Amino acid sequence: MRRDVLALKKGGAHAVIMENFGDIPFAAGSAGPAAVACLTSLACEARELFPGPLGINLLRNDGIGAMAVAAASGADFIRVNVLVGARMADQGILNGIAEQLLRFRKRIGAERIRIFADVDVKHSAPIAPGYTIEDEARDAWERGGADALILSGAGTGHGTDPDHLRRAHTAAPRAPLLIGSGTTLENLHEFLPEASGFIVGTALKRAGRIEPARVRSFVRALAKTGR
């Protein structure tokens, strides 16, 4: 973890997201006290190493745990895979947690921590075919309390469909929109001007490790777009 955070810092990354990606198979609900404790410890260390915005994602959909980690570690935002509606995933049915999450955030006095919500989240499928990307984006933004929306491909490292981004933008034009998977230097332009930012992991790595030079290349490419 320390090496990757320092590589992101050296490369000039604007923000860092930490998650329990190695906890496969993920739990459908609470990730459990051990995961929360470990991620809190790591996030506190990352907070000391990286001065920019820090985010927490507790897989598979433990937004309550992620909020607790963020509050304890001084992180700035969390990522929630299913904030509204319901999705079918390898963990079973993942239900939206907006009501519980927003009440918990208020109860612990952590309103400063932003919620980034996935729309049509990767590694899952919709349960109701009639519930569209537009519906989910609108509900997450207007009714679920999201501060930003994330669009991704079918799985980790898979390309995001630019049309999905534009549909979400049409449904929630005031929402900041982030691309959550599959971004490369070659396809960056396909998501502009709608995309407000990019969550990049796979394309920054070589042999499983983040390389500062790759991070720097992305930062420079984004700077040219005004992002």
C-alpha cells in the first residue's frame, strides 16, 4: 500500500481511493469489523503520506463501514457501489443503502464526507430491465443524496461505454460524473466534455504495481483537457 500511495503522490495524482480489493470473495453487506479495522489503519497511514483528497471504498457495498473508516481516518469521500435500487452480483442481490448511509453520516457528524455513487456498477446486472441508467442516475443524484456519480464498464479494467456517460449526464446534468474503469490515454477524449474526472487503476500499473511515470502521463493528458 505504502509504495503505491507514494507512487501516486510522485506522479502527481489528484486523489487516491483505497479499497479492500484483496478480500475476495466479498460479503454482500457488512464487510465485518476486521476489514473496517484494517482499512482504517491503512487509511490513517495513507492520510499522512498523501496530502490530497482521500477516498474509501469498502467492498462489496458496505457504505456504512466506509463512512466509519473515512470519519476515523480523515478521508474526504467514499465510493458506494449500489446507493439506490438493487443489482444482481456474484454476492447475490445488492440493495441500495441511501437511507441508512445518510442517517449514519448525520448521526456521527460526518456531513463533510462526500458520497460518490456508482451507476450501473461493474460486476453486476440490473434486476428490473425497465430501470434504466437514466433512472438510476437521476435517483442517485436527486433522491439518494449522492455528491458525484461513477460510470464504469462490465468489470475491473473494462472500458466504459461513452454512451452510458452521456445518458447519465442527460438525466442528471448538474452531477459531477466520473469514469470508473477502463480509461487509457488513447480513449480519454471519448469521455469529454461530460466527464468531470477519472478513476484509473489498471492503466497505471506494470506487473501489478503503480508506476509514477504512468501516473504523470495521465495527469499531463488531463491538464491539456482542462481537468
